[in-house]
Amino acid sequence: MLPDSNGYYGNFGGRFVPEILMGLLEELEQNYNRIKKEKWFKERFKQMLADFVGRPTPLFEAKRLSGKYGFRIFLKREDLAHTGAHKINNTIGQAILAEAMGKTDIIAETGAGQHGVATATACAMLGLNCKVFMGTEDIKRQYPNVERMKILGAEIIPVDSGTKTLKDAINEAIRYWVTHADKTFYLIGSAVGPHPYPSIVRDFQSVIGREARGQIRSKIGRLPDMIIACVGGGSNSIGIFWPFMKENVKFIGVEAGGKGERIDQNAATLTYGKPGILHGALSYLLYDENGNIYPTHSVAAGLDYPGVGPAHSFFKEAGRAEYHSISDKEAIEAFYELSELEGIIPAMESAHAVAYLKKLKGKLSRDAAVIVNLSGRGDKDLGEFEESR
Amino acid sequence: MKDIVIYFTYGLTSEDELLELFRRMKKIGVSAVELGVPFSDPVADGPIIQEASIRALKNGGSLKKAIEFAKKYKDKLELPIYLMGYINSFYSYGLSGFIEDAKAAGIAGAIIPDLPIEEFAGFRKEAEKRNFALPVIISPLSSEKRIKMLAKAATGFIYLVPRMGTTGTHTDDFSAAKEMIKKINSPLPVYVGFGIHNAASLRSVMRIADGAIIGSAFIKRYLDSGRIDEPINWLREVAGN
Ligand SMILES: Cc1ncc(COP(=O)(O)O)c(C=O)c1O
């Protein structure tokens, strides 16, 4: 079973947190294991996904893109989910869980602001208090999402330490959590963190893969040959991969190659990292010979993180998935390409997954079917990367 | 006599200053030192120890150098050293190599707040076998069941945190800690740390526990002045010697 009873996916995962949080995580695990099986929870989650999020999201055959690359390309349209990214699947699930556990004070971290917006949205809808920690660098580059969170009634807590991006936002959220541990529910935004978070997020995001299975079957009468998704912490990717786990479908995770191979110029954890421990889990990580975490860079704020969820480290070592990196420049090209050819402006994170298609040109047969998880839409990114173009 | 344990980040000062700091701490009755290993992402620490960590990293501080320091001055350091740091520093060093090198350097043990007793059982076992102490932390949210488990797993001493929060937040009310101590059934000394910031809070702790651990309040005086005299004078005053 994945994970095992200690929260391990093979050698990865676990629960590396200060003692103050141990009891809370045990409580969360027990509650989650119980509640997830209860009928009211399943029905409520499903209904919210349908009526509030707008699921199922479509699977769209991108014909012009397919024509260009010579194989069949399908886009799983998470960009069409309410608030504009897959993140809402998880925040709705966790917010209902928090409510059921009697927790009304929610905290979250955000990089691109998509998880922050999705958390603020779920909290507004359920009447929960919401604080979002966000690096000051990300506040600058993803400003539209900051405005949205404010309108939704969330309190934004700017984080000015370290690299002023996602990693530091998580550090600060954890510091707040240990200080208000008895009252606070930490609504983690990716498939990272101490057990049981990676599995909770995976479960709530698996709706993406379950839908895609049915949709691709009804379109082509079989499962796809390959699925491509971008990997920041790894939630949209694990969400679409997981329901195909046991099938003969190739998984490609695309990481942020940034400006190049040099340390601190990328955020390609599985490509350049090694196992280490940060933010509660043992997983691949970018760090130096003394154990200190490297600064990272990516044009996509949501991928700009030195760690990755433990399930992906396991997939990498088990050979179940391949992980590749795409540079800032390639991602920006794909951003324009998808906009111009298909009329869809992707999030800069998702553009990394789209960019990988180019690497497959000439390598697949004409009737090969590839699903790209289009994790979000690009409104938040407009203008932000013009200087890097 | 009750114990005073001082937390000080390795790499914040020169080695000569650190030696001198040890000498003076010994003189005013400090009984052990928690030598902090600087880490890039100290999530259990408040602003003061974060700042100490940043400065120490800039000065090239690391676990490796902290162990080398202890080894080099093994016979001159008259106080037992417990290393305190985050698990990734130890993990990247190599856990079994770490115990071996730390033992060889005469280091008494290690306190690793983000390594709960449930993880890396092999490491705990090896430490126990080699008589290398791994104290545990007990928090105000630890259940009675966990307190039992923790007390049983602890070696060296028990580190009781009287409040929720990161290091450096002032604590004045130790009544909860007093209740918690009653629940701890262990022959090991129980030290209270986190939040001790003046003579009164130190006295309160000494009334209920076997000793006190002081970190941020001591380090702050070094950060503000850049001299070891300030924290030493402050400690002499609050400790009443
Ligand atoms: C649109 C979008 N895609 C992908 C990601 C990366 O996260 P994950 O790897 O958890 O899917 C983010 C994160 O902010 C995002 O906003």
C-alpha cells in the first residue's frame, strides 16, 4: 500500500516535524481516514466539485498543436476549474475536512497565488478565517492573485526572509502553525509536507485522473500512451497520474529548468537534487554539502521550490515516471504557442508541461495519444515575464 | 544546584571567542552548552536565532566545523556539548558517521527538534548503543501517551517546552510546565527551555525543573553588541552569581 502505515512511499515521506505538531498530525490522520470513507463527506465533496468548481473539466483535443507535433494531443482543462487552476480541488476537500474537525482558522502558503486564491475561495464559501503566507518576491510577480485573495477576505502575510518565495512562505506558515497549533488548520497546497498531507492532497487531486480516464476512453476507445504534467510540489501531476498508476501509461513530470543547470538557477529537484529532509518529509531536495537548502529560480512562481512530494521521489527511483526539465525560455515559447495555436493562455507552470511536447516531435507515431495536464490559466502571468522573453 | 544550559550558535563568533565564551560560562556556573548548528531554514526558530543562523552561515558555520571545533579543543572545553540543529544537517552529514565523529570529538549528544522518535529508529538505536545522548522534546500539546513514550525514549535529559511557538518568545507563566513535569516519569533531569528572558522567568523555572535552557535572550545580547561580554554579564546578573 502506498504510502505505508508510517507515511512512506518506498524510502520517501514520513513525518519530520517538531513534537508540538505530532499529536495534531496523528489527529488529522485519524480524522481523515475516518471521514474520507463517510458517505456525507464523499457526497459533499463531489457535489461541491460539480456545482462550485464546475467539474468535470473538459478533455480537449488540441488539433492544431497535434498537427504541428505529429501525434494526438489532449489537454485536461484544469484551467477551466473555478479560480483558474487545479488547486481548488484540494482546497475544497481540505476545507470540508477542517470544518468537520471543528477547525475554523485556516492558514496556507502560496507561490503563484493559485493555492492562496483557492484557499481564500473555499474559506469564503464555508465561512472560515483565512491567512495566506506569500513571499514578497511572489507578491510582486503574481500581483493579480494578491488582489483576488484580498477581495475574497483573506489576510495576506508577506514573507520577506530568505529567497522571498514559496519555500520561505512555507517556513513562515510552519512558524505560525507551531505558535497557534491548537487552533489552526494548515491547508497545504501541494502533495508535500509531513504524512498524511501528501496523501490527502493526492486523494483530492485524483479527481483529475479519474475524469481523464473516462474522457479519453470515450474519445479514443482506449487509455493514453503518455501523460505529461508539470511538477512543483507535485499535486497536479500526482492527481492525474495516480488513477493510471497500474496501467501501461507513461508518466512524464516536467520540472522548472529555469535559466540553466547551475545551482540556484533552476528548481528541478528530481533532476539535480538528492534525498533530504525539508518541511516535514524525506524526499528529493536541492541542498549543499552542509545540508543547507539552495535558493531556486523559475519564471513560474508555482514551480519555484527546492523540494518535491515523496510520491514523485518514489516514482523516480522505482522508474514509474520520468522527470525532465524545461527552461524558462522554452516555457515562455510554449506559453505563446498554446495561446496562438489553440486559443488557450496557460499558466506559466502549465506551459512547462506543454513545452515538453516539442521534445517528443518525431518520436511518437501519428496515432499516439498524449494527455497534457493543463493545470491552470495564465491570467496571473500577463506581463510578468516580458523581461525574460 | 540546578543546571543552566546555554544555547549558542556555532559560527556566530570566531573559534577563539567561542573558547573564551565556554571558559566564562563555566566560571559563572553554566553546566552544559547546546551548540547550535546553523541551517538555512530554521522553522522552529524565532527571529533572533534565525538571524544568528544567517550570520553563522555567512561566516561558514556548519555541522562539520562544529564537530571539528569540539575535537580540536576537546581538552580545553570544560563543558559538555550537545549539538542542536535540524535533521537535514545531520542527514546530509551521514547519520552513522555523525555519531562516530561526534563521539570522537567528545560531544555528549544531539537535540534535533524535527526528528521525532518515530523516525530513523536505527539512528536512535545506534546512538543508544554508543552512549550518545538524544534528548527528546516534550511540548504542551504532547498527550499523556506521548509523554510516556518520549520519556522512555529519551537519553541525556528531557527538554520541556512550556509553550507553543518558536524560540525566543518570552514566557512568564510556567504553571502549565509545572503540571507537565508531574506527568514525566523519568530518572533523567528535566530542563525547561524556550522563553526564559530575565531573572524572574529563570527563577520560576528553577523552582519547578532540574534546570533551565537559555537561548534567544543570551544570543540577542551578542547579536546586538557583537561582543561576548554582553551576554556573559547579562547571564551573571540574571543567574545571580
Ligand atoms: C497552475 C499551477 N500549476 C502547477 C503548480 C505547481 O504545483 P503542483 O506541482 O503542486 O501541481 C501551481 C502552483 O502554484 C500552479 O499554480
